[in-house]
Amino acid sequence: MKKHIFISKLLISCLTLSASLLLADQVFATSADTQEKIITESTQKLSQLKDTKQKYSEQKNENTITLTDLNKEIQDTQQSLEQLEKFDLVGKVSERSEKNINTTESLLSGLPVTLSNSQQSSNPITDIKEKLTDLKQQHRSLLEETTEISTNQKSLQQEEVQLSEKIAEAKQQKSEQTKQMDTRSAVVAAAKTHLGNPYVYGAAGPDSFDCSGLVQVAFAAIGHPVGRTTINQESAGTTISVAEAQAGDLVFWGSHGGTYHVGISTGDGSYIHAPVPGDVVQIATVASYSPDFAVRVL
């Protein structure tokens, strides 16, 4: 029998999948691209897991059929052994009548197990007992293997549920992140509609702006209030470094509580702002005029 070879190979596959699941648990995602990668890899692992489950199922069915055949063979052999023992062949071979010889030979010829010449001895009962022991050992081994398969099937079922939940969670996060990116893009797009409009101190549109007025109008376009002044706006979210700034984040000049200028990051090392009197709303780079800190509002 191929005892445990099949089981061992599938166990290795299961352990690999389990390790992969643990790794996937450690990486949950700040970008839609990362979530897409998790979804793709997890879907592939789920497919592999289902293939493994199918192989387990096929092997279990095969084992069940074999166990049924072995049970039948054991029963038939046991019955034949009981009939032979009734004739008490041991020690009475030389005294058998022609009728007993014919009856014994008939029983032996009807046995479900064929004994090779090397297996045959002077005592057919001993041979049959040995064969019966071998059949029972095969049955026990196959039953143990089938039980092990059932246990692993339950484990795989649990992993399949966990992996499916992880894919669903990644898809939900990706959807939320995509919406968030769309919202961020909408803020930047709203600010860009005012490019070229003049800076006017205290103005908040529609045709002129100061720095905080531009920010207020851009965020109002997506229905997200951030306050009117730079002091209000620096408290509208979480402080981050300028290097972390993404599209839609705010960039500030000055210290916390004492900021004097604000712009909207475009996420590529640039920002949109209304600079100073006599200038217009424009895009500038961090390299040309570097902010002191940033705030993540969305």
C-alpha cells in the first residue's frame, strides 16, 4: 500500500497554504494596488486549496471502495476458515476419508484468497489465518489513512473560509480606498478649476482667493468642511510629514498653531496654492518652496 505517501504530499501543500495565509495577515494594505495584489494571490491560493480538497475527496472515495471490498474479503475468508476448522484438518490429514478430502479440497478451491506455493504449508488453516491477519492489517491501515484524510478535510474547510473572508475584506478595503482616492482626486480637481485666478487677501471665491480660502472652497466642493483659516485647517486631520503627503493632503508653512500659509498636495511632489498678493492660483513644487508639515484630512 502507498501508506501515508499521498497524505504527506497533501499535508505539505496544506502547510504551505497555511504559511501563506499567515503572511497575508501581516500585510494589510494602504493602497488599492496592494489590495489588488492580495486579492490576486489569495484567489490563486484558494484555487490551489480547492484542488487539494478535490484530491482528498477522490482519495477518500477510493479508500471507501477499497475498505468495502476488504470487509467483504475478510468476511468470506473468516467464513471459510470457520468451515475448515470444523473438519479439524490439523493432525488428521492421513485419516481423512475420500469424502472429507473432496470436501476440504472443495472448500479450499472456493476460498476468496489465492495462496501462492510459497505461502502454502502443510496446514491450510494456518495459511488462511495468516492471510486473514494480513487482510485485517490492510483494513486498519486504510481506515487510519481515511480518518486522517477526514481530519485534514475539516482543516482545509476552515482555511477555505478564512481565505474567502480575507479576499472579501481585501475587496472591501480596495473599494473604500478607491473611493477615497476618487475623493482626493476630486479635491485636487476642484482646486485646479481655479488655476490662474488672482490672490486677494480674505477672498474665498468665486473669482479670487487667499491660500486658506482656496482650500476651503476645494473641500467644500466634495462636501467636507475644513474651516476658514490656516489655524482651523491644520486641526482638520492628522499631522504627517511632507514626504508622506498624498493627493488631497494639506501642506502648511509655519509651526503648529502659528501657520501662515497652506496649499493642497497633488501627490507628486507638488501642490496647488494661492501664493501672495499680485500672484495667481498656481502649482508649485516642494523643491521650490518647501512646506514645514502636512495634514491628512481625508
